[in-house]
Amino acid sequence: MKIRTIIATTCAALVFSMAGPVYALDVAVIVYDGVLTSDITAPLEVFGNAARKPWPQKINVETVAADGDLDILTEEGIKLKADRLLAEAPSYDVIIVPSRYDMDTVLGNRALIDFIRDQSKTADWMASNCSGALVLAEAGVLDGKRATTWAGGEASFQKKYPAVFVQHDINVVIDDGVLTSNGSIVSYEAAIALLAKLTSDEFAAEVANDLQFKRVANAVLPPRLHWKLAFVVAVAAFLFGAFIAGLTLLIRTKRTKR
């Protein structure tokens, strides 16, 4: 894999050098108070790792604050400082919109919605993690496209935005320059898939290997958690069985009295 990546990168570099000047690939991750930490750390880590590797296009990634304040407090209580304010943001090649539990405030931010709508006209890729898809939908970016949102929120998402072809139980959905995904750990999968679209499968695979992403697919629950899970399932099965037995007995008793 290493040799293939080096060959692919070298060939791409040669092609780009013959084609003329090389321009940077500018990636923006939108941030706001209450954002879910993993939704922003995943793309920042993936693209930050990619930026340190040799690739014909220089990769720049930065955070853009949507609330008018560079200081951000995530849902998990982590304090961050954004690179720039929304009002000062230039055009980007890629926009990534994260999520928070209460999206009403975000959806009511007309400056953000207008920014997303305007950027979608020139950006190569628009992306979202989890309920960040609501922002893309609110801006009309997802109209007529297949998309997903947070796992379990597909039905409400479809009801709110009927022009979107919502996909169920799919981690990452890609449709015509737009990538949407579930959140949490899936944000890493989405960032790697997006990087592959922007560069190459081999380059994205090298970044994924650096982050040991393959180990996530092989992850297993600790034995103690397996026992706890088995206990919960057993108790639930017992209670359900007792409920059915009691209900059956009650029905039979009523029939006997008749």
C-alpha cells in the first residue's frame, strides 16, 4: 500500500506540475456553541493529517465561527478558539457543517444559512455530520439529493424537508458533490470518504492507517460490558415473558368468569 501510494502521489505531482500552477485546497469546518466535539475533531484530524503529507495540492483546513465570537464551548465542555469569524470568511473548496443537540438556534442563524447557500454555488464539496444536515437542507443544498442525518432522526428529517431524499440506516451518503453522514465516530468515516473524493483512495487510505481507523472496524466490547449487555437482555426477556404470561392468565380468567 505504501509503494502504491508513493507511485500515485508521484504521478499526480508530475501531472500537476506539467499542468501549471497548483492551487490550495481550502477546507472550512463550521463551529458554534454546543457543537458536538467529535463532529469537528474528526474532520480536523483527518484533514490536518493529510495537510502534512506530500500531495500536489496544498491542503488548508480551518474553523469558522458562526456565532460572531471566536471562542466556542462544545457540548462536552471543551473550549476552542475558531480561526476566523463567518463575516470574514472567504470562499472555500469544501464546507463541513457539524451538529448540536438543539439545532433551532443554528437554523435561525440567517447569516449562516445564507453563507452556506452562497458557498454551495462555488464550493466543490458541501458536507455535514449528524444533524448538521439540517443546515444544508435549510439552505436548499439538499433539495433533490439523497442525504442522511443523525441515526434515528431520518423520519423527522424527511418530514421537515420533503424535497430531500432521506436515506435510512446508511452511515455516509454521497450525491453530486454533497456528503452527509451520521455523527460521532462515523464523522471519521465521513471525513476519510470526503478526503478520498478530493484526493485519491490510496492517499485517504494512508491517512486512515495513520489514524488506525481500521481498528475501529475490529473493535469489540470489553468482556465486562458483554456480561452487562447479556444481563440486560436476559432481564428484559424475563420481564417481557412475565408480562405475556400475566396477560394470558388475565384473559383466561376473564373468559372463565363469563
